[in-house]
Amino acid sequence: MALPLFDPFDPRYVADPHAYYARLREAAPVQRAAMPDGQSVWLSTRYADVEAAFADPRLVKDPRNACSPEQLARLPARPEAARYVRTNMLSRDPPDHTRLRRLVSKAFTPRMVEHLRPRVQAIADALLDAVAGRGEMDVIDEYAFPLPITVIAEMLGIPAADRDRFRAWSHAILAALPPMPAGPAAGAAADGLREFLEGRFEERRRAPADDLITGLLQAEEAGDRLSKEELQGMAYLLLVAGYETTANLIGNGTHALLVNPDQLAKLRADPALLPSAVEELVRFSPPGTTSTLRYAAEDVAVGGAVIPKGEMVIAVIAAANRDPARFPSPDTLDITRADNKHLSFGHGIHYCLGAPLARLEGEIALGTLLRRMPDLRLGVAPEAVTWRPHIVLRGLAKLPVPF
């Protein structure tokens, strides 16, 4: 019997993945499906199962730690552009994951992140100053993306002038991750990024500074065994995770508030609700719809099904976050929601290292936007808003707003 198709590029799915996942969660919470590239994958959609999957050491990130030689041979060839994904800590298992995460964890503690508050606030204000006289803006291109990419670029020691170039490379590489087709643009972007990062590393070898790239190089020299590929993979992950997901948080959060005017009014009336609002917005419209791929290192029982050794698993964050067994009225945005233990930042050893920074940037970005533009409103009909298709990430292509 043919497997049901899981096509994250179907326009109906892109417009509303929550409806698709609600049906799946109810009828087949652990479902084997076919992806557009012909590979099969297990989709886990209930909160309890997704939370367990994130913490299960038998579900690993590196297929070489799970698959037989025959299964590895059947996996689709990864494009060269995906090398940054293979070598970063998000795609590694212990002990490599532990070693790589330790190298950067100190930079993202809540205490260290709090020191960034004045700088993040200054960036938010400068971006809004630049559009204040126009009476309109695109939240995505003019605010949601430049704010976090400026922050993480400064942390890494990368000139702000390079941020647009990096953003273009990153989009091209992310668009070529399996099961998405890899075109020549992805290869060119990977080459450009490699040269860019090699140049930054060489600069910091000659002239060390107080930034993360210097920290990675010094860790390497101290014997932490970072290969050249690991250095590049780590820098790429910090850049992408440091801005792509946070940009989606800001854009998705702004959109959710604009289409839920009662919650927008409540937040305007009481800015002290910002921390709670950010948690709810991240639950309601997460920056990432699914986890990255995991592989069963042995036969694993999940939600009444048995996932055979070597097969691929996707934990569906967006479905877990709206599981009525975990969240009352899950499809309702409620910025005062209590007991909001969403899974948007993951769980277990791969819990998002940048979660404190993402929360800080989300609070400042949304709070500043609403304070400085009190009559902010959606500039197009709700159904005209377009989302960028992607298997893992979920973000808006544009978000025009008059004010």
C-alpha cells in the first residue's frame, strides 16, 4: 500500500500546516509517510511523543550512528551545500555534540545575554528610526531580519556590512536541504560562504578580538580538536540559528498579534505581559515547524508504533504545541496562558542554546514596535500574507504594515 504523501511544499500545507497536523494527530499520531524525494519518514505529532523523542538517546542525529550500510547507501546524496549542516553540533551526537556545545555555551547563558539588552534595544530603535517617517514598512525585511542578524554578527565579529550577503547565502543553502532539490544557486552560496568564513578565521588568527570566532579558534588551539569543517559548521550554525529562527519569531509574532486584535490590545494595555506573550507567540506560531531529522539507532516504540532501526523520524513541533491533551484551547492565542511548556526550543541535549537570546530579542523587538507604532496594522488582507515554504522553518516572506 502506498504511503501517504508528506509534502511541505504543497501550497495548502504552506498556508496552514496546523490544520494538516491536527488531522494527523487525531487519526495517526505516529505516521509513516513518503516525502517528495521518495524517502519515507515517521511523523510524530503528539506532545508527549515529541517531548519523549527529543530526550530519547536511541533517536540520533547522525545516520552513521543508526543505519546499516545498505540503509546508508539508500539515503539521498546530500548536496555539497549541506556540508555546514553535517558538521555543526545540531547534527552530531555525543560525545562530539557535547564537545562542540561546550565551546559556545558560556556566551548564551541568561546572564551573558542580559548584558546585550542595551545593544539590542539600540538596534531596534535605529531600525524603526529609519522607517518612522514613511508611515509604512515591511516588518520582515526592515526589522525582523536585520535586528537579530546584526546582534549575532556583532557577537561573532562579522561586519554589519556583510549581513545581506550572508542572508542571501543562507537562504540558498537552507533551500537546498533534503528533501528540497539542490540547484546551482546552493552550490554557489556554499562556495561564497566558505570563502567568507575562511577569511574571517584568517583575520582572527592574525588579530584576535573579543568575539565568538576568536573564541572558537582559541578553543581549537587549546586542544578541543575542532576540524576546519567543524569550525565552519559551528560558525554557520551560530549565524543561522542566531538570526533565521529569531527573525521568524519576530515576524510570526507580529503577524499573530495583528490577526488577534484582542490579544494585541491586551499587550498594549499591559507591556508587563511581554515575557508571557513571547512564550505564547512561540507556542502558537513557532519559528520552526518540525525538528531536524533523527534516525532510530534501534527499533523504538513511539506512541503505539514501532519505528524500525535506521528509519528517519521527524518530531513535529507545531503539532505538539497545539495538542489539546497538553494545552487547553490550543488553537487560541492567549498571551496570559499559564503552564506554557511549549517545545519550540526543543528538549533534551539539543535544547536551543540560543533560547535566552531569542527571548530577549523577541521581547525587545515586539515591545519596541508596539510602543513606537501604536496604530500598527496589517497592510494586506489576512489571506494575502505569504509564507516561505520549508520543511523545518516557518516564516513570512513579507509582512507589510502601515502605521
